[in-house]
Amino acid sequence: MATNPSSSETTVSLKLLVDKSSNKVVFAEAGKEFVDFLFGLLQVPLGSIIGLLRDNDLVAGSGSLGRVHESIQNLDPSYLLPNQTKGSLLNPTPAFQSSTLTPPLLQNFVSPDQEIRAQPHYYYGGNVQNNTEKGYVRGVVTYMVMDDLTVKPMSTISSITTLINTLNIKDMGSVQEKNVEIDIKKGLELIKVSLYSTTVLTDVFLGHRE
């Protein structure tokens, strides 16, 4: 199922608040699309993630799990149980309802012929309605994404000030905005770095990678 992400033109915007004095991301202002990407990763099987990282020369961030993936690729099928295949291990089916309801940055993890498996959604009053909106969170909200990818609804100004103080930022004049665009390739880089780092946004967008 792994494909070449560079063939996709899908991009998601993200506004970073950067402390220039320490060259670190304080937090990011994100819309529905980026949060859907982060939440949706939990529905992607690990085998698919490792495979796509390997296909795009980003496997280093997966550590020894990349070796497990490689071991399966090199294993003679005769060692597998009759009801198992290398394909089912290397490219397991994700938990998305269908390709049409999958967040844009996660389309590479969904087979084009995957059928809709969604059941009717029940709302107040017992009425059944079809939920055809992609993703997981509401789009009318701005979200705060921390450097370690903690996600929460955007706080009030007073709460943001408290956060700034908690992070020990002395000079508010050193905090600047930085707008970035995330495509499929950059999304994979975020996944890779998140496997070993708790300063993901700083590492990926400010060049702190190992």
C-alpha cells in the first residue's frame, strides 16, 4: 500500500510561534486538517507506517522496528503459517472507514478500492444521519499543538500568557510567527521524528534533527 508521497499535492498550513532566543517552537496554531492528520495516525497500522518510511528513505527514525520490517521482507514464505502472508504483515489494512472519508494527508495509507465500513451515526433524538465530513475534529475551532504534539483547543489570551510564563520565556519580543506548509513528505518526516523526539515541531521545522 506504500506509495510515493511526492506525487501528491496535498498541503496543510501551520502557524508556528517560535522563541527566537532559544530557537524553539513554543506551540503551533493548527486547523482541523493538521489535527485530523495527528489523530488519524493512531488508526494506521505500524507496519504501514514503517513501510512508507522505508520507501522514502526515512526509516532511521523507526529504529530497530525497521529491522523487523526488513526481516519480514527477507523471510521465506514457507516459514509463515498457512493463514499468514508477508503482504498482510507489511501492508495491513488501516482502520479508516473509507478512502473518501480519510484526512487528506493520510490518503497514502488507504487502498483505492477500500470499501466503506461505516455504520450509521446516531445523534440526539435517535435520528440517524450520515456523517460524511472527513476526519475527527470540528473545523470551526483553532487548535494548539505543543512541540511534543500534545493537542488542545486554542486557549484564551490569559491562558496563553500563563503558558508562556510556564515555558520560562522572558522576552515576548523574541516570540515570532513562522508559517509552514506540510505536504505528504513533511508529514512522514513528522512521523519519523515523533518516534524518538519530544520536540517534534522544533526538530522538523527549525533544523534540530539529529
